[in-house]
Amino acid sequence: MKKMIIALATAGLVSFGASAFAGGNVDAGKATFGSTCVGCHGANGEGGVGPKLAGQSAKEIAEKLHEYKAGKQRGPMTSMMAPMAQGLSDQDIENIAAYIATLK
């Protein structure tokens, strides 16, 4: 019984890990980026007030946004980013991450 519980728990973690960065909707991410992120990160993710995002993977962006949303201190811009991220749903985060991953 104990082995079965461990196997089920492991399978759940593996499937969560796979789906956590399964990808979002690029078009929806572009729309949200345009209304939420562009002011600080630039129209093409080139940076400005905020750092350059272009060239980062969807996984990197999603992880950072989830950490900001959870209130984790990530550096000097946390006080600006945390409130922005807290207004995003998990799907918004995945969509934004998918869009940013297309920026080079």
C-alpha cells in the first residue's frame, strides 16, 4: 500500500511538472503583455525601466512570475513586480511566458 501511495504521488508530481510549463496561448500572452508589461519591458521585451525579457525561455519567465505572485523577494524590482504578478492568473502567466519566449 505504501509503495502504491508513493507511486501515485510521484506520478502526480511528474504530471504537474510537465503541465506547469506545457505552454500558453501566444496571442493571449501578447495581448496581456501589451496591456501590462510593455510600459516597463519595452514593446519587444528589449527592456527599459525593467530588464530585458527577450531571449528568455517560457519556463524561466513563468517561474519568475509565479515567484513574484507568491511574494518571493527576487531582487530590487520585486516591489514593482509583485503587485503586477498578483493580478495575473496562472493561465495569464503561462500565456505571457509563451509570448515572451517568441521574442528574440
